[in-house]
Amino acid sequence: MNSRALAARIIDRTLEQGGMSHELLREAFRNSPDMDSRERNFITALVHGTISRALTLDYYLDRVSRVPTAQMKPYLRSVLRMGLYQILYMDRVPDAAAVNESVKLVRKQFGPGLTGFANGVLRAAAREKDRKEPEGAAAYSLPQPLYDYLTGLYGEEKARQTAEYYLSAPQLWCRVNLSRLSRDEAAAMLARDGWQTRPHPASPAALALEREKAAASPEPGKNGPDVPLERTEAVRRGFVQLQDISAQLAVSAAAPQPGMRVLDLCAAPGGKSLQAADLMRNEGEVTACDLTEVKCRLIRENAERSGFSCLRVRQADATVFEPSFEKTYDLVIADLPCSGLGTASRKPEIKYRVTRTQVTDLAALQRRILNNAVRYVKPGGKILYSTCTLTKEENTDNALYIEQELGLRPSPLPQAGRQMPGTDPDSPHLLQLLPGDLGGDGFFISLFAKETT
């Protein structure tokens, strides 16, 4: 299967069959370990770009097609979207190549019957010089209800900035396990495998990774690092862990100390548990829980690679109260399942799927878990409540629930956190980061303490 065929299949499985693009890409690359970085980059660029701009692409396709995109066969729609994405947004791909390769995919899937239609639509789109640009939500490939919601919550300028960030290639971040080596040493190790890095002032352990340069053309040539990130020495030996800068900030704000007992309720893949273990210098106990054995196995693998013996993994349902946990932990990390709108630059399909009903249901699920979580905090201990989303219902409303209904008192975040974008000076225990504020995901962080008596 060539690059475009694989990308089209991933796009189709994501947009038409409900898959997750990052998981499908990871699976494809895992199944093709000898694929070079140039080809990986090209496939990633096609998938991310086409999915992130799907609604805008449909707008342009509908201007030149006699059949509306909504009425097309699903795979045909995916191929035409991908072909048009190359024409409009990948300058180094010749229009003729984008058209011809797309037609080949249509012929292989459907036979000759639809090749003339696909050829005509894409050639007409390529010839359209005076394109009428879409306006409002369509310009950012954002569903109108979501655009309206974000505008009402954050204002038009921040909603627009968020929508624009969703369209950008996501920044890769890693966190250095500082109890094992310094950030400079980790950067040097990554550089030996071809990865350039830069630090971030918000976290002493954070390194931004130069993403393997997204090849704009499938022509041969070296683009980006030779060694895939998962095969670099730093990752294989557990010296660094892939973790977004915003997520790193959450655990840092809770400041776990050596000797503490820490519980991470919804831990997979284990990034926050590992960060807590690192900050504790592997002294104390971190219990990482998740719902399924598959997720628990992933946490164990990451813990073993990172070398943290203080971390224990336990399969558990966070919605079910566990009596043995009651009043046991100095810190409970409640980074809970959410709508994930903060991560839509990395998982662009999310922005098309979130509904108000889902948000309401998730907020209720979070409260069910929080009802248990606060009982696990011992007197004088703290709870970190965080999500990777942007909604009021899942974030500030549930923070208020912790304070008013569950009886915990706000605990101010570190001064550095209170100076960051999205911070309300009247609520120093809350921090809402929008996508791109730190160069990473949107994220909500809140911290509460239990009275000593």
C-alpha cells in the first residue's frame, strides 16, 4: 500500500467509521517498522491536514461538484478531501500529481465508473482561481455549535485563536525524568538520534521536540530525524516520556514530595504517575489505577522502562468506591475522562464529535468519580482535579462542586501558574489554558486541600 492509499484509509476510518487518527497512525507505523521518516511524515501530514480541515474542504468541493459531499460514497469523499487538501495546502505537491494519484485510488476502490467524476471535481477545484473563502466557523473547519460555544465562553478573539491552533501541526513535547539525568543530558541524547529540542520556562523538565519535518512531497529526500521518536535511545531507556507541556504543569502544581503516598485514579498511559514518581525521587508510593487490563499493562510497561520502583499499578473502576483507599493518600490525582477539546490539534476529529449532551454526561461522570476521590484524601492532603478540555461544565463548574458540595478548600497554585494565560486572579487555585497558550494542549488545572480535622 503506497503512502496516499494508507493515508486515505486512515482518513476514511477516522471520519467515516469513528476511529481515532493518532491510534490508526501509530498502528500503521508499528506494522511498518522499516518505513522511512520521509514517508511517515508525508502520511502524517495528509491525515492530520485533511481531517483538521474537513469542513472547509467540503465547502470547496461543494462549489465544483454536482453531487454534494454529504451524498458521496464515504471512501470517495475521503479521497476527494485528501486530494483537494494537497491542491490547496501542500504547495510542493503538483496539482496534477494530487489529481492523478487520487483518481488511481478511486479506480482501485470502485472501478472505472467514478474515475471521470473524481477527475473532473479535482481538476475543477484546481482551476478555480478566484475561490470564495468560507466565513465564520467554516473558515476554521469548526462545527458552528462548537464555534458559538467557545465564542460565548471565551470571546471571539480567543475562540478564533483556538480554532486556528486546531489547524496547526501539533507540537511534540517530552518530559525528562530528572531523577535519572539532567535536561541537557537528555537533549544531547536526543540530538544524537537527530532530534532537535528546546526547553520551556514553565517546566524544568520540558523539552519541545522538533517534529519530523512534514514532507510536503513524496519525492525521495531526507526530511527530519533518521530515528523515529519511539526508537530513540532516550525513549527506549525511559529517560524521557512523551507528555504535553500543559499536562506536565498540572502535576508540578500539585508538587508531590519524596515519601508521599499518591493515588492516580485514571492513570493510563501513566505520564502523570511517572512524573509524580520522578518528583518524589522514587521515594514513597504511587498507586496508578485504570479501568482495563490493557491500560494497566501500558502503565506497567512505561514504569518498567522508566525505572520507578515506587509505582504500583492496580486495575480499578474509579466510579466504584474502594474502602481500602479511604483517607490514605497525601495527594490524589484526578485527571479525569473528558471531552478532550484541548487536544484537538493532535486529535482533530474530536472537534467534529463533541456534543452538548456528551459534555453534560461527562461532567456527571466526573462528579461521580470526584465523590470517591475526595474520600481517599487524608486530612491535610490535596486533590488535583484536571482535564484536557475547555468546557465550563467539565472544568470550573466541577471545581465549584468540589469546593461547595464536597467541602474541600481551594489551594493556590504556584505563583508561576497564576501568571499564565487564562488565569483568574480572583481564583488562584484554578488555571484554564487554551490550546497554544504554552505551545501545547488546552488544559484545566485546579487544586484543593482537605482540612486537617
